[in-house]
Amino acid sequence: MNIDLLIKNVNVYNTVKQAFEEKNVTVSEGKFYYISSQDLAYLNAEKVVDGRGRYMVPGLLDIHMHIESSMTTPTIFSKAVLPHGVTTVVADAHEMANVFGIDGLTEFMAAETEIDIFHAIPSSVPSTTPELETTGGIIGLEEVAKLLEDPRIICLGEAMNFKGIASEPDSLIRQIIDLCKEKRPTMPLEGHCPKIYEEELAAFLYSGISSDHTHQFPESLAEKIENGMFIQFQNKSITPENMAVIVDNSYYDYACLITDDVMADDLLEGHLNENLKKAVAAGLPLEQAIYMTTYTPARRMGLNDRGIIAPGRVADFLLIDDLTAFSIDEVYKSGKPVHKKGDAVAYPKTIEQFPAAYSQSVHCKLLTADDLKIAVETTLDKVRCNVIQKQEIGTFTERITKEIPVKDGFLDWENSDCALLLVMERYGKNGNIAYALMEQPITEQGSIGTTWAHDHHNVMVMGNSVQDILTAQHELLHMQGGYVVTKDGQVEATCPLPIGGILSQAPISELGNDLKLVRKAMQKLGYKNMNEIMSFSTLSLPVSPAIKMTDKGMMNTKTQEFYPLVFPEDGVIV
């Protein structure tokens, strides 16, 4: 046996015992070979590393995440996450597919990366139906059948259309699920499960979907797990209350930690490793946190060649010099060192080549002041309106009612405590413009605009003055997508995302800094949320409770019915 690497005197994480043991570890041809407390010098390794009492854990696996959430491309993303100990991900590139369809997904999957990237079939492109939102691409049965033939595809990505899944046997999503069960009967089917309980939960699970990664709450967590649902904890669900449910019931085998979405500026600081540390701070024992970021995610996805330090498994591992702080000293991929603490990230000189059309993909009209005048036929000086109320924690919204003044036959939204929110179709298909009102999302005069609007990625702008909305929309079109914040009619911050309006090929340091400036500008306007970027970007996600926006209008995301802006008894938009 040719031994390439011997690491001696290292505290090895024993997955079975969920404990550390001092061992000597050998690697041959990128895989672990013999692991023993005996002296293994007799194997004559080509390279010997002294572990010096450090701790060895398997490389971290993130089995539910979206590379596009970091606003970057796979090649750059790969380099950015390695220092944080992530060596394998399962990517659901449904953002790319919503913009460019299966061609965009194919381009994404062709990227050369240092980490191992497996892929999910985007199951919800669009997230609802073409009747409810306009997207650039659609993933239907034909596309799913083609993707099922690709070995890089290892699961069905998050199925989000609850109504189609639970109560419409002939819906497209149910047909997709049935096709996956026929062609790949053991393949995991991933779910995006809203706040449902009892029989609604049973109907969701009965479809074959068996996981959930959405916002978790302690009162429903045990019910989900005990009904066979595998839980994937994203950042906002890593709370002391949720961790207590796992610990008190020893549910470690039925859950894992994931990132789902990590913004480019947050990626500068960490990735899945930060969620691991947060879980420990919230009460999850460290050894179990490691278990839930290595072994349980690997087992969930059928990646039985990794996630454990054992003979024949892929030699992806981390050397930790401070276990309490989970401080990563070195990262190894397939038995070779790929990062050492303190080293700068060496981004590749050659990056992915996307078709030229991908950088010219935002096609809609320049707004004028007349487009922001909302005429209402009424005899009243005030009309009741359906209004979106955002929260300061998480991405859920609520519908409330407000009285908005009417002046000269138009809604006088500029002189109310609401801001105007609009979504414009940007794929050149129908030119839709939909309008809504939000209850005082900002306190200063300004606007926020983006094409990074989940999941349809149309142009979305919110503001409390006509001039600011126009300035933001015009800047978005000039940049061909991204994020922009204006204040008092002037551009305050931008984050260009020219590839499909959702991605940049700038180094993460540059991209992250741009996004930090956008975030600070949003805070300066008075926009409050634990994650301002995701809060704003999911105002357009019509599968997230409870009221969201598409280019077709303001939607009740559970019933999939549209709310009128003005109560019909009070007036009619004309």
C-alpha cells in the first residue's frame, strides 16, 4: 500500500462515539487508510505531519444551500468557503434556473471547483406557477427527466408549492415528485415546509418529501421529526429553544445544520462553521454539532464516501487548534492541504465564461413619474388598502389594512405612512408592473431596489418618494442588475450583479464590501431586520408567509389568491 500522508499525534473525531481519541491517521490516494493508536511509522509515508495535539474533524458538508445567495459563481465560491472548513456542498441553483432555465443550470454545473459540489434538481422554477409569477426559465417534466440522468444530481431541490404538493395531485410539482420516485426511488426529496401541523403536515409528507429547512419553532419541531421529517437548521432556526428540543430528545440523527443562504458580506467572516459555533452557543454539545455538520448530512444525501474519518472514505478533514473556538488551522481536501490559517485566499485567474447574453438580461422600460401615479375611481377622500407589514426578525410578512388619502383622483401614498412597492417583469415577456404598499419600512426619504428578488428575480423597487424610486430603477437598469439604495434622490450605495442580475465575478472581498455598503445604506434609511438584504429580497417570494409580491400582484402565499390594492367597496384602481 502506497501511503501518501501520515498525521501523527492528533485527536481524531470518532463519529460512532461522537468523541475525540488520540490517533495516528494515514491517507492513500485521497482516502483515509489505517487509523490507529499504534505507531504507524512502519508504513513509510511520503509525507509526515505532526498533529501536535490538534483536533481532526471531517470536512464540513452543507447539504442545503444556494451559491447564488452569496451573489458569486461556483469557482469563486469554492475558494471562499474552503478556509471556513466546507469541503462538500449540495447546491440548489434554482435562482440561476429561474433566470435562465436549464441552460443556466448547465452553465453553473460546468464550473471547475476545488470543493465537491453536488446538485439538486430545482423543483420549483417558478416557485409557484407561470400564472402567478413570470420567470426567465421554467423547469418542467422534460427538464427534470434530463437532469435525472446526470450523476451529479443527488436530490430533488426544495419543493415549495404547498398547495400543489398537498392538495393538487395533478399539479406540476406532484408530477415532478412522482417522476423522481419512479426514476430514482431512493433519492432524497427536499421540502420547503411552511407553518403546517397535523393533517396538513401529513399531506405534505405523504407526497414523498421528507425534509424541511425553513424557520423552525419548538412547538412544532418534535411533531415534524416524529413524523419522519429530517430537519435542516438554517441560521435563524438555531435558537436555544430549538436546540433544547434536539438535546432533550436526543434527536441528533434526525437533523443537521445548513446555511441555505449566506450573503457575500457575511461570507467574508464565515460559512457553515459559524452556524456550528452558533448552535454550540445555543446549547448543542460541540461533539453533536460536529456530528450534525458532517455525518448526518452525508447520510441524508447518500454520500456514504465522506462525513466520517474511516478507512476508504474521502480524506477531507480539518485540523483545529482551538476546539472551544472551533478555530481552523488547516484544511485538507482529498488528503492534500488546501488552506492554512493566515494565508490569503488565492482566487483563480481564470473564471467561468458565461454567454454574453447573460450580462444583458434585464429588459424593462425606464420608469417615469406617470408610472407611479395610481389612479383610483372613488367618491371618498380616503380608501382602505391592503398593506404589507414586514417583521424585524425573519422574512415573514403580514397583511394589514390602512386608510390612504386620495388626492385629485390618485392614491396619495407619498403623504401616508406607507411606501410604494413595485415589481416589474424584466424578461421582455409581458411588461407587467404590479403595485403594493408597505407599512413604513423606512423612516428616511429614499428607496431600495434590486433584481436579486427571490425567486423570480424581476425588478423590485420600494420607496417613499417618486424621485427616489425613479433614481433606483434607472440605476438598476444601467447596472443590468444588482442592489441599489438611494436617499434624497441620490444614489447612496450599489452592488452590481451583472450576470443575470443575480451574480458577480468580482473577488469576494470586493463584492462583500459593496454589499456591506448597501446594508449600511439600508440601515441609514431606517430599514430594520436581522438580515436586511434577505428581508427585502424575499418580499417577492410567493411561497413564504404570508403576503408577498410578484409581477402579477400582491399574493396570499397560502391560498395563492391575489389581494386588491384598494378594497373594492371603497374604490377601483383604473
